[in-house]
Amino acid sequence: MQTNHTRKDREGLLLGNARYQGSAVHPSRFPPDEGAEVAFAGRSNAGKSSALNTLCNRRALARTSRTPGRTQMLNFFTLDDSRRLVDLPGYGFARVPEETRRKWKRLIESYLSRRRSLKGLILLMDARHPMKPDDGQFLDWCAYHRIPVHVLLTKSDKLGRGKQHQSLRVVRAGLLGSGSGAQLFSARDRTGQEEARKIILDWLSNPTPGSRPDGREDRKDIQTKKPRRV
Ligand code: GDP
């Protein structure tokens, strides 16, 4: 019992260890693909930085991701010598030039399809506007690459109880059959913090360094499903 307790305490502290490791726009500059990592993704302004900061109990951890020049990069945060969190560039800005969109898509698809240490992805959606077409497209990619996804419906403090649950129902209906889960989350009042941490820590404790949890194959030679038209 003592051992379990100690391990649990250590894991609980793990996210608090997060520290900025570096940013990259090309797979050749990513940290070595070893150990375990969990990525965070979502539409711009969905509350990704606030969620990262809250979950890691740090005020400005994700501020580094917002430094000019880094918003279109993958930002890596180390937790210990074999585990990381990754902040993926936000998507869904209406007025982004087509070329930027194409670059984002190439970068993200390359990451999702090849990153063997990626154990799971936290997808953030504003609870007031869930399941936008871009979110659907992102979920399609993750399903295709068999990446476990957990959705955080952010800013839930902005909704009354009825609307919160309506939002949750819409998202769960959209995820039906995919194996992905969803929950309410608020960086402001800390709703859902422990539930989200538990999912992340479970993924990070996957004991097979350097290999995907479900034996997915490396798909670099296969074209991904045509994205939904937005
Ligand atoms: P990002 O672009 O996805 O990283 O989003 P941010 O974390 O920067 O959040 C976007 C805006 O939403 C900011 O003004 C935040 O203060 C606000 N925000 C983020 N999380 C919450 C939350 O849980 N509750 C409320 N009320 N506002 C939030």
C-alpha cells in the first residue's frame, strides 16, 4: 500500500515539473521520439494555454507558446527525462492565408502520423461553441491514426448547469463509437481539473517507451483520409 501511495504522489507532482524544452516547426527538430508524450490541441482561443497552466499548476507555463514566431510551432515541455507535454499550434482562425493553413495541416499530420511516443491527445473546445467543423476534422485525423483523444469543454464557468450538460451531450453524441471521452473544464474555477489530470497521467504512465500503446503502424506511406470540407 505504501508503495502505491508513494507512486501516486510522485505522479501527482509530475505535471508540476513541466518546463519549456523548445519549439519546432519541422520533425527533424522535435525532441527524440522516445518515452511518452501527451499533446494539447484546439481552435485558437479555446483556452488551451489556460488549461495547460492550470493542469500544471503554473501561472505562465504556456506563455512561451505565445511568443511571436512560436504560435505556429509545436512547443515541447519536459516533465522528467522520458515524458513530455506538447502544445500544438491552434487552428480555426477565419482569416489565415491558405498557405499558412496548408503548412499547419502538413505539420500536424506529419506529427500525428509518425510520433510514436504520442500516447494521447487532449482536445480543447469552448463549451459554448463545441464541435465546429475544424474540430470534427481534427477528430477524424486522430481516429484515423488511432490516437486516443479526450475532449475538455473549456470555460464551463461561463455556462449555467443546463447549458453545460447540453454541450456535453452534443460532444458525446459526436464522439459516439470513437472511444474518446469528454468532460467539462474550467481554468477559472478548476472544474474537471482532477479528472483531466488523471487521464493525462494514465497515458503518460504507459510503460512501453518508444512504441505506440496499441501497436499502430507507422503510417507515413499511407495517405490520410480526405479531410471534411469546412
Ligand atoms: P488559447 O488561445 O487556446 O491558448 O486560449 P487562452 O488560454 O489564451 O484563452 C483565451 C481566452 O479565454 C482568454 O481571455 C482567457 O482568459 C479565457 N479563458 C480561458 N480559460 C477560461 C476559463 O476557464 N474560464 C473563463 N471564464 N475564461 C477562460
